[in-house]
Amino acid sequence: MAIDTAQETNVRINDFSIKLANVNGTGSASANSLLMQAIFRMGIPVSGKNLFPSNIQGLPTWYEIRVNKSGYTARALDYDLMIAMNSATYREDINDVREGGYVLYDSSWPLDADLLREDVTFLGVPLAKVCIENFAAPRERILMKNIAYAGAVVALVGLDFDLVSGLLAETFAKNELLRESNQNALRLGYQFAKDNFECPLPFRVEAMDATSGCILIDGNTATALGCLYAGATVAGWYPITPATAVMDNFTRLCAKYRREPVENPLPGELPYKNNYLILQAEDEISAIGMVLGASWSGARSFTSTSGPGISLMNELLGLAYYTEIPAVIVDVQRTGPSTGMPTRTQQADILLCAYASHGDTKHILLFPANPRECFEFAVQSFDLAERFQTPVFMLSDLDIGMNDWVVPELTWDDSYVPDRGRVLNDTDLATMAEFFRYTDADADFVTPRTLPGSDEKGAYFIRGSGHDKFGKYTENADEYQEVVDRLKKKHASAAPHVPAPIVEHTKGASVGIITLGGCDLAVREAVHELAERGVATDFMRVRGFPFVSDVRRFAEEHEVCFVVEQNRDAQLRSLISIETGFPIESLHSVLAYGGFPLSARQVVDGVLSHLEKKS
Amino acid sequence: MTSIAKPLIPLVALPKNDLGLTVRDYEGAVSTLCAGCGHDSVTAAITHTFWELSMPPHTIAKLSGIGCSSKTPTYFVRGAHGFNSAHGRMVTIATGANAANRELNYIGISGDGDSLSIGLGHLAHAIRRNVNMIYIIENNGVYGLTKGQFSASADIGSRLKKGEPNAIAPIDPILLGLSMGATFLARSFSGDKAQLVPILKAAAAHNGLALIDVISPCVTFNDHEGSTKSYRFMREHEVKEIETDFVPIRKEIHRAVDEHDATEITMHDGSVVRFRSVPEGYDPYDRQKVEEYIRDRRSRGEIATGLLYVDEEALDVHELNNTPRYGLNQVPYEKLCPGSAALTTMQESFR
């Protein structure tokens, strides 16, 4: 065994990436996240991206782990180590490894000679053979292969064996049998690598202190937590990838935190009551209908869905906009159009959500970049929806929603008071001569509403048909326009209330990059890399729509301004241009829309190729 | 869909209910439907029912979809909160409203186009969930607002004013309800207020979704010779074998006319529905027998009306989900937010 030290030349510490090629449904996910979690526990910035098929069992699936001491953990496209566990994809996986990289494969069977590359090192581990020798049950023999390769990776990249072993023990704390076989498999893989390869490889981990105060969480869990903390009580939803886990988590959290004990329950009654009601609807139309009904009645209510669900909800979203009913819609975006690629990511619902429904409509959008923002923006969505009495969309995506991210711990301010907006109760009504639904607008053009069940004086008739400011049916042009003109101003008034853009300046930059949501890390890394290549850039990440005036100003202040986003049609660029009036031809697009999370290389290449063309 | 306010000063002293309100207090704007429209009779029956039940107007929430029927909530109980939603979606809104506040009295008005075509899926699933509400289908077999196309309830052989007779099978909301697990099913005729009012009262007392299919002729597009939803056809083919009285809670029970036939159902709130007359062997608790009876009548070209099926034991959407007895919109925020300490603790598992 060679004893390596960090001082050794050509050794990279905490800066590499691993790609694991598996067959889905074989239990690889737990082994892969075990590795990622172990790196996180060693205090090193890390990301894990699951690139999975829309299938339950038998198709190729990949997991990518990127370790980066500087925190640049967007998707890497250079793989130092390939764990090739799927013979069906050997060729493409082996081709994916960077020059000088390594391929770990199951050497129970020989590798075809034509797959070999001279510029990579092949590490054969007889995983199947070892597992057949050591485990009896057929399912165990398959499952333990995963933990065994994880054991080999532990040795290869210098992970703390005891730490990983401890994590496994935590996972299987309640199942002694599984705990033992997992530990056994981990040790078998680890030992084989130690005995047969030079461990660790020239890229490896070393413990650091960059993740203290951080957690490992996916965006869908964080979103559900936000809805819990915001005080949402009614949810309507329809199962859809990649949003389903939002409601799964909300259900689980409510069962834990929203059960109120009942003193002296009646015979046959449970000893608690649920302070929530989650309705699995027959479709997304019904789901949003339920949300509108509940919000009309004064409950905080939301739905979670993805693009196809938004398409179905369009009709009632227009009703909510026009009749001024709060609604929170979480859109965990996936690749469209139509069914598209349900397990791939994209940011292609921006325009759909901004202008959802027929007729003149405009909605409030929030763009979280990571699970922490999912938590915070979910809470803000309810405040904005009730303050502005209108639908609010939180546009997460599959990458944020379904992958584990390292983010600073979530914090909660116990002095938070929900902004329930302008709601008149019976005491308010008693002081009034008359109540009309769409009169008495405030500075934000919001008019007070009443809730069903309030005094007769506050009773009014909601209608999606043409209405005047008194809420009465109208076909009169002036009366109709007076209401829709106020709605336009109300929407514009929301601009300073949505999360402000994040702006970072570089000295002497004449190039600006505007981006949003899950592009954040890749673009930040690109800014860093471009600076190293002599191109100074300023960075703006928009976090909400309607846009504040800073967005247009940022575009104006830069000689060249790029908009980086994950869709084919440059939807953010269009939205900025339509809404701020900034000429669209002066905004240059860098687009990635193949369905995989953005990487810095795509941004750097896009920016440089445009600048080169220009010069 | 313009609405005209009614003058509020009565010419003669009107009787008052327990709240001191007259029936005029339960009215709404003047109807803009065609003169003679069956829907206006349904509106009158609803108005009368709520007045007789002394239901405080502000505790009523009235909802509708789109179509002639869906215009009618404007015409009753002006003191109630109302929601004229989108075509076919009424019950999705009602479900959400009920989820948030179970303490109000929900009445949804829909039509055969609204409920049996565009909103059929929502109706079916609202029945399954047993949302506590009155759900009225004002059924005329025709699309009125778009000037006379067949709806999904049009019978085979029924004719429009012009064109070919209908050749495809109708959807009967009562038979649909029986197969979806409905807990209250009634059919009535807009021309028979005496029958409809007790049914509406029983529906209001019912714990769960009370579906009432009211045959309500369209005088403009579907009241001609050859229509099976006309006044004349209904007068000639209606079979009113199942007649009921509604006995409110704490009121003296009047003796039924045919005492030997009387079957009583105690509703969730303690009021009583008394079947005044039912055919021999008819059992309003027996899903299968009720279906056989309706199919048998139908095969003879007859339309059985009355309170056809009741299941007062079933749990409604809130009981199924074990929510508090009061509205979820009343739960104070302090009880809903687990707070910062819980957030810190739970994040220990996120490492």
C-alpha cells in the first residue's frame, strides 16, 4: 500500500466527482446516498444528483457525487471515478470518464476488450462473486453488491470507514439482520479495495469544517416544512412526479405535528383531532378547486404539482385571479412539453405560470434556488397570496425538489405572524354602512374581503363573469375595465414584496449574467471560472416576479447581458423583456434544456462563444 | 346574467319564522330566466325551505357552476355568501370550502350539463368523499344558454325542436349515485313544490352529500312534444309512490296519513324523515332494491320520484379525516406552527 499525503504532487483534495451507473430498482439509491452523506459528515461540501428513468425497475439510472471544497457543487461533467454497475451502459459510462480517471466494475465477469481505454485505469471488483459467497438469500445477494461497492469507494477516496459504518448502523438501527449483512458487505468491499488497489486514489477526501451548521435536505421536504410552518390546513393534490413528495412529506409532518389531543374522547373516538385536511383529488382541476374553496373560506391552502397539472389548473387559476382569491401553487417543474421527461429537470413553466389562464392575467411567481429557499419562499407564498388575494406560484424544479442538497440549517422566527391580508370580520362590518367586495382599495390596490359565514352585511356573490367594483354582474365596458385595470396595478404593486434579486458585482465587469432558481450554483461557479479566464462578470439572480426596477437597470448597466436558464425558448428573457420593456435582442441567452441539472461548463462555454463571436 | 333587486317592502304582513324573518328575507334578486322556467320553481322551493328551517342566512353558502341552473343562487337568500364558479367545477370549490369550514350549510346548484358532462368526474368523487352539502341538479336534458343542444341526461328517442332524436344512452344521476356510494338520493319535479320542500329539508339535515335530481323543464328548448323532460311528459310519467314528510327536531310529530306504511329515519341532527307511502317491499336503506325499483320503473317508461335512498350511518369527509368539530379556519395559528425548537430538533435527522 502506498501511503499518500496531501503534499504529494498531482493529488487533489476535496475536489472530484464520482458517477455511479446502476440499474434502477436494485437498491443502489441507499448505497449512493450513504456515500454522499458520509462526505457531508466529514464537513466537505458535496452534492448528489440522481439522474433516474421514469420507470420502477430494470432501466439504467445514474447518481453523481461532486465533492468541492469551495462549495461549487453544481453538476460536474468531468468524472474522476465511474462506478460501472450496469453492463447495459458500460460503453457510454466508460466513455464518460475523464482522461486519467478510473472505472470500477464488477469483475465477476470479464469486460469486453473493445470497452477498454488506455487513458483510464480499470479497477475490477468481483462484487457478484463475493456476494454469492457471503450471502444466502437471492435478494440479499443483489442488494449487498451495492453496499460492497460503496465499501470499495470508501477505501478508494479515503472516506472514514468508521463514520460510514456508523451511518449504516443508524440506517438499520431497528433491523439487526440487515444491519449485520450491510456491515459485512461494506467491509468486504472496503477490504478488497485495500488489498488490491493503491488506496486512496490521487483524488480523495480530507475532513474539513465547511458543513457545520448545515443540513442535508431535498427541496420537496423543505417545501412541505414551509407549508407546515406557514399554517396551511387544507391541501388538495393529485399525484405527479416530481411533486408527489411535497404532499407525502406534508402528510407525514402533519401526522406528527398537527394532532391535537382530545380530552375525554367519546366512545369510538380517537384521542386526538387532525388540525389539517389533505384531499387527494380526482385530478388537478379538482385540486386547485379545493384550494380556492378553502382559501375563500379563510384557510391557508395549497396544492403541489408539476407542469401537466398547471396546464389542467389554468381555468380555475383565471377564476382565482379575477375573483381575487388567494391560492398557493407549488410547481416542481419537470421537462415538457406534454408528458415530456417526467424524471428530468427543466425551468420551462415560467411563462405558463406568469400568465396562466385565458384572458388578461398575471401572477406572482417565486423562484427558489435550493431547499432552504423552498422553505422560506413557501411561507412567503402564503403571505403574498393572502396579502394580494391572488394565486402565487412557487417554481421549484426536479433537481431542487428531489435531490439532497447541503444548505445552512433552516431557521424559524417565533415572532412570525402570518399576513392574512385585508379580511373584514363582523366587528369591522358593524362599523360600516355598506360593504362592497371590490371597493376601498389600499395603496397596493387590494380591497378588503369577507369570509363565508360572516354577517349578512358582508355577504357577496363571487363571480368569474364580468363584474363591477361592487361585485355586481356587468357587461359595461367602463365598469369592467375599472376592475381589470386595478388588478394590473395590484400585480405591479407586489414587486417590492417578492424576494429581492441577489446581485453580486465584480470590479470592472462590463458583462452581466441574469439567472434564476436552480441555475444558481452553476452560474456562480461560471462567474468564478470566467474571472480566472479574464472575463469579469456581474451576477443577478431574480427570485420573484413581478420584477423590481433593479432588473431592467442591471440589464442596462452592462455592455453585454446574458440570461441563463433551463428551457429552450428563453422564457425568463422573454418575461424580462415583456415586463420591463428592455429590448429582447440586447439580452443573450445561455440555455440548457436536455433535462439534466445545469453545469458551469455549459455557462462558461455559452458566454465565451458569444463574446468571441462579438470580438 | 344581470340581476334586478327586488323591492323589500312587503304589501301585506307575512308570517315570520323562529328568527323573526319572513320568506322575503330568504329571497334574492329577480330571476332573469325565461318565464315559466322550471328552475324558478326550484328557487322558490329552496327559499321556502330555508325560511321554514329558520336557517340564519349568513350560515348558508350557495355555490354553482355555469349554465342556466347556475344562475339561480343569485335568486335566493341574498344574505348568504355565494360563489358562481366555473363550468362543472362547483363541487370542487364546495369541497374545499367545506374542508376549511364545516360549520356552514352548503348548497350547490348545478345542471345536467354542469354535473353530468363537464363535471361528471367531480360529482362522482364528491359523492365518494361524502362532502356534507345539498347538491341539486336542475335537470332539463338540454343546454339552455347555448340554445338547445342535448345534454348527457337526454333519453334515447327524446327529440330536440329540430334535428334527429337522441340515440345515445343517458346518464341517470341517481343510478350513478347508487354505484358511487351516495348516502342520500332523491328525485323530484320542479312542478311539485309539495314534494320538493320536505326532500330539501331532509337533505339539509343529512350528514353527507345529499344529491337531488330535479327534473326541471326548459320551456324554451325542451318542453315540446317528443321531449322526455317536458312538463307534460313529467305529469304523465311521474310515479310518486315514495312520499315523505320532514319532522324537524323538537317539533311535535304529526301523524302520517297512511300510518301503517310509515317508515321513519332519524337524521344526524335528530330530525325525522317519515315515509308517508312507499310501495310494498321498498326499502330506502337497501341500495340494491332501490336500484331494481328505479330500473323497473324506467323500463316501463316511468320516472320514480321521492326520497329514494338514505344512508344516515355513513361518515362524512370530516369524520373520515378526524378533523375538529369546528372549522379548520378557526384553528389559531399558534396551534398550527410547531415553532423554532421543533425545527431545530427535527433537523438533527437531516445530517
